[in-house]
Amino acid sequence: TEQGLRIDGKAAAAELLEQVKEDVQAVVKHGVLPTLAVILVGDDPASDVYVRNKVRAAENVGIRSLEYRLPASTSEAELLQRVKDLNADASVHGILVQMPVPKHISEAAVIQAIDPRKDVDGFHKENVGALSQGQDTLVPCTPAGCMLLLRKVLGQDGLRGLHAVVVGRSNIVGKPMAALLLQADCSVTVLHSRSKDASALCRQADIVIAAVGRPAIIGADWIKPGAVVIDVGINRISTLEGKTRLVGDVDYDAVAPIARAITPVPGGVGPMTIAGLMANTVKAARMQAG
Ligand code: GUN
């Protein structure tokens, strides 16, 4: 049988970044330098890599970035004050606090402190509400990236009427993903750890979005032949040789032969997330310029 199409997220992200670069230049011509502030509290190694990649991507498209690395001992009040200062700074268009934050800091308090117009993660209640009502707003980067990949495979209007199953219900991915798919006229099912007969429900999907954070739990028995599979999972596992390896939530080798198209890990959704963040930063700069 024919192998499913391997969706090249790196190439799609490079294309999007090229577009963003042009948009940045257009905004700069109007005298505005799009600027992203990234805050990292503590020294989680994975977060450190993510923050470095975000700052580097910004540099590559001409977005100015400000990096704030705060010690793990930073109090919630100190972090909120930093956010407020950046809210008040008109030269800053996007504010991102890398999650997770240390346990003594409330994630929700930090997110709600960010000016919604600078909320390039799309996590603020105001943006979440706007998305659920189908308004044009700052949308979480990973789901936005997944939508771009789906439209690449299926065509701009090719999602209409299809059954999409989202596996996972996080605020960062699952819930906004469901909202975007609904907006694209899909019939949407959201599955989660308490779902009964999850694999049987998933097997009815034309589109599967895997966002649970468990290595390779979605096997071939979850997938209808010909389905399009988007794997959001990034799981670090140890190999027999004592090394670590990145795998998705989908058992790629088992699913690829029956899928119409599938994203690999790494090289699928991951690069799209960062490109989406850059796109949101320029969008925020444009909105604030009026
Ligand atoms: N940690 C993991 N994913 C994300 C994300 O999309 N945004 C932020 N701020 N932190 C994260």
C-alpha cells in the first residue's frame, strides 16, 4: 500500500516565516519595529530551549526581542510587576511568559495580567472568548499552526463538513483547536482521559489532532484509513542505548501506512508553533499601530 503523505512542517514554517518577514518590513516602513518580550522564570532545560528558539526566530524575521531571565525564586508580585511594566511600554507589542512557571506563581494570574492586545500566546480570557465567538483575535500558536497544515493538505475550504477528532482538552491546544475546527465548519469531537471507547470514536474521524502528551499512545487501531493525522505531542523518551529521543503522541510507523497524510515528530507541528508566534507578534504590532 501507498505510504501516507509526510507533512513537512519545517517547509511550511519556512514559508510562513518568509511571509512574516515581508509583513515585518511593511510595518517597519510605517515606523514601527515589531517587538516581542519573552520572560522565562527559573531554569527548566526544555523551556530554555524553547525560549532560545523563539528569540532566534524573531531575529531571523526582523522582530526585535527582549529576553528576561528571572530566577526561580522570583515572587508572583515581582513577575506581575514586570508584566505591567511591559504592558505600559508602547515599544513592546508582544509579551510571552514561558510556561510552566514555578509552583508558587499562579499561571492564571500571570496570563490575566498581560494586556490582551499583547497576548501573543492567545491565552488571555478576552482572546479565548473572542476565539469562541469566531472573532478575529490573537489565537494560540500551536492550534493556528495545525490549521495551516490542514489547509495545505485539504485545501482552503477542504475541511468543510469533515469529522475532526481532537484528542486532549488542554487550554493551550485541545480547546482552542476545537474552536478553530468548528469555525472551519468541521463536526468536532473532543476526547480526553475519561472518554469511553476513545479509540472507536477516534476511528470515525476524517481529521485527528493528537494532543495528549503521551508517547505513541495513538496506534493504527485509532485511525480510519485515509484520515489526516496531526501530531502535536513532543515526548522525550529514553532509548535502550540510554539516549533520549523525541516522539509524538502517535505511533508514526504504525499509522503512516494507513493515513492520507501525517505530521512527523520532530519536524511537523513544532516549527509551525514558533512561526505562528512570529505571525502573532506582527499582527499585535499592526493592531497596536491602529
Ligand atoms: N509552554 C509550552 N508551550 C507553550 C506556549 O505555547 N506558550 C508559552 N508561553 N509557554 C509554553
